[in-house]
Amino acid sequence: MLNVELKDVVINALEDVKGEGIVCLDISEMTDISDFMVVVSGNSNRQVKALVNNVLEEARSAGVKPLGIEGQAQGEWVLIDLTDVIVHVMLPKVRDFYDLESLWNMRPGKVEGNTP
């Protein structure tokens, strides 16, 4: 399965369980660890777990096994490593605190507030 197709499978799985604020970042030019990073919020530990379970189910149906899953027991921040797509499913307070989208949008040489 192509990485773009896998990204679409992940996003559709998250939308099916009403994931909020789905953001997909193309990180292929910033790192060799993965091509895409998907960040999504669930409003409760139960919804976070449901989002994770649906992503895992849909990925397996597409023939993709996760390389690893972290944080599933707590349900506050779960990381799913599907090799080409990394998925972060988080409670809103955890997502706001770590602000992964801003961290991964920074580029070398890019300094906020500076003008060229």
C-alpha cells in the first residue's frame, strides 16, 4: 500500500469515529522516520481509545500492521506507528500542551517574527 493511500485510510478511520481537529503534516522532507504525521483529538479517554481501535482495524484491513502502539492503556495520548504514517490521538488538553503541529511546522532557518 502506498503511503498516501495509508494516510487516507487513517484519516477516514478517524473521521468515522468523529475525531476532532484532524491535521495531517507531510514530514517526508524533514525526517526519514515517516512520511506523514496525523494529529487528532478525542473528547474523552473512551473516544481516544475508539479512535485508536478504528485506525488499527482499518489499517489491518488494508494489510498494514502497526510497528508499535504507545499509551493505549492511559488513553490520554496514544501514538500509533504505521511506519509511513505516524498517528497521535490526544485529549485536547494534552494536544494543546505539546502543540506538535507547531513543533513540526518549524523549518531550519525559519525564525518566527523575523522579516527577510
